[in-house]
Amino acid sequence: MSAGLPPDLGTTSYISSSTEGWINDNNIRIKYTDRKKEGPVFRERETGTTENPRLEITNDSERTLYLKIGDEDRIVISPHGTKSIVKEPGKRAFYASSPGVFPAFGEHDFRSGITYEWTFYIVTASR
């Protein structure tokens, strides 16, 4: 929650535009899915050091990827782009989104001395 906002506002992410916004808590109905999908798989490579974890993130799609890890600012990755970032060790929730796509979300424990390779792509399915 950001300072200066009324206590009855919560954050949300709009699927159609992949933008973050605020919504009145009175309008929220929580429903847990029976069909939860796992987030993207991390490939781990030990570095042989005690340096902070490095994340090599690849967007293997035709759309811009927006990735939020913990409470930090969103990371924007262009279509077919890659970003490399360093994080403090620890467990963090994440979510990744693109306009018009249901977000991927989960939690991961990032450990020192590890480089994480993380690839995002979009799977389409017909009903």
C-alpha cells in the first residue's frame, strides 16, 4: 500500500492492457482457482561465488512483457528481448503479464551464488 492512499484501496492488474491500478476493496471478491497453473520454470546455474542472485529473463513472445518481483517497480521487456538483473537473496512473489493474456504468478526463493535463467512465452489454446 502506498502512503497517502485511503485504506480501502487495493492494487489490481488489468488483463486487457496489462496496467496496474487501484480498486476499492469493497468491489473485490476473492475466488481461488481450481485450475491453477504453475509459473515459468527457473533453470539454475551455480556461479561458485557468494554474489547476489542474477536473473537472466527472456521474453520469447511477440508482446511486451511486464514483470513484477516483490514490491519493486515493474520490469519491462520488449518482444524477444532479454534483461539481466541482480536481486538481493530471499523469497519473493512475482507476476508476469502482457496485454490480453492471463498473468503468470508464483513465488521463488532466490539464493546467493545462483544465476537463474527464466523464459516467458505465451501459450494459446482454443476452447
